Amino acid sequence: GGIRSFGFRWRLSPCVWRAARVPARKVPPPAGSGLRDSCPVRVYPDAVPRETCEQLRRAFAPGAAYWSETRYASASAEKRYFTWYVDLASPPSPHEDVVTRLVRRLAPLAGELAGEVAPQSAEWWVHSRGAGRGVGHELHYDVEEGALEAGGEVLHPLISSVVYLSDAGDPTLVIDETL
């Protein structure tokens, strides 16, 4: 019985769920991070313009070319996720895709949060989960995997963001733990 009957070996500690019910406390920013405010989470409900959101919904709709072109179904089944890189230091191009244009639009928000440290690059990825599956994405730390694999160095991004393209889905859990 229990979670093992669903193929799971681990579960979230009850402490995580209890913490979710407690009002947020002020946490000082990490030393040297450049972050100006101690609250690690911000919500920008209108950060994605309606037209951009509709373009993204079409680009990543079930059956859209993106999923077959990236062979998402087999990659996801084998947990071989991949990401895309945006060089924010390079000048914008009139031929940029909708995601790159959105990343460039959101970069100033990240810069506001980071204070003196301006974002130089961004990474993005997208997942699709069937309605009612409720399996979400595996718990993970946002980390620079190349540095981790090459030398064991743990580098976290300056800012992480989440954009939902649907009104349904699993929530994002943000914790203040570090590696």
C-alpha cells in the first residue's frame, strides 16, 4: 500500500506541507547575491502580454509541431529533458521566436530583483502534462548542469521564473534550501 503502490520511493516530508500553511517569514538575501529584497518570490500576473500568451499556447498546444520536432514524448519518458539558451548580451534579432522575445521582455524584471547584477543569459524549457495526470515535474533545484557534471560545482541561476500557459496544473513549490 501507500506511495509504493504508485511506484514512488520517496515523499515530501510533512514539514514541507506544514511550512506551506505558515505565513512567509522575511529571509535575508544570500550574502553577495546582489538581491535587494529578502522575499524570494514575486508574482507578476500581467508580465506576459495576452497576444504573447496566445502565441505560446498555440506553439505548445497538444499536437503542435514543437512536440514532434523535439521528440518530446520519448525524451520525457526517458527523463532526458533539454533546455534552450538565450544570450541576453547579444543584440535582439527581428527573427527571434516568441519565447526569446518574452525572455528579453522579462529580463528587466529579473534585473530589478537582482539589483546591480544584470542577467546575461537565460535558459528556458517547457513541459506538457495531460489533463488530470497531476504528476507535475520532478522536484529539482534550478542549477547549471554543465558545471555540475564537469566539476561538481553547484551554480544556481540569479533568478528563476515560471510561466503557466494553462489555468490548470500542479503548483510550483519554492523553498529556501540550498545545496
